[in-house]
Amino acid sequence: MALGALQVAHQRGIRIPDDIAVIGFDGLPEAAQYVPSLTTIRQPLAVMGRLAVRELVAAVAAESGEDVSRTIELPVQLIQGDSAPVPRGLLAIATTATETPASQPT
């Protein structure tokens, strides 16, 4: 979706990131090949899949019929491109996130 937004913005003369900032949330490698390059968030998809299956198996095994929802937070990585400026206060955080991959649960 974000890559499509870059294309449509370009076709309509919208300047990125001057007029609008665009950020993806899938970490596609192709994001760096667009002009401007897409700022994106890389998610730990394999870990998300394993945790989803684990939670589903636990819910089926419990068979309590109760809605037991919980929050699971996983680390993400900011891949800085040219489609969105980094706010000054977040520059150090963004640099750290792109240089040091966060540990992921297994």
C-alpha cells in the first residue's frame, strides 16, 4: 500500500516527504529501490507466526469457552528511507533501531 501511495503521490505532483510523509509497515527489501526510498517498519513475521500458532493451540487445549485475550509485544526495526523525516528527538532511537536488531523471542 505504501509503495502504491508513493507512486500515486508522484503522479499527482505531491512532494514526499515535503507535502506528505509515507511509512510502510512490512519491511519489504524493495522499499529501498523506490524514489524516494520508503521508510518502513520491519516486523518479526516468523516469530509472529510461531506465537500465533502457540496461542491458538493453547486456546484450543484450554477449551474453557472464555475469551482470554492478552497483549504480546514484539520488537520491530525502523528502516529509515527518504519518504518520512525522522523527528529530531527520535534520531538517536531510530539510529539505534536500524543499527542493532532487537532480540526476538523464540
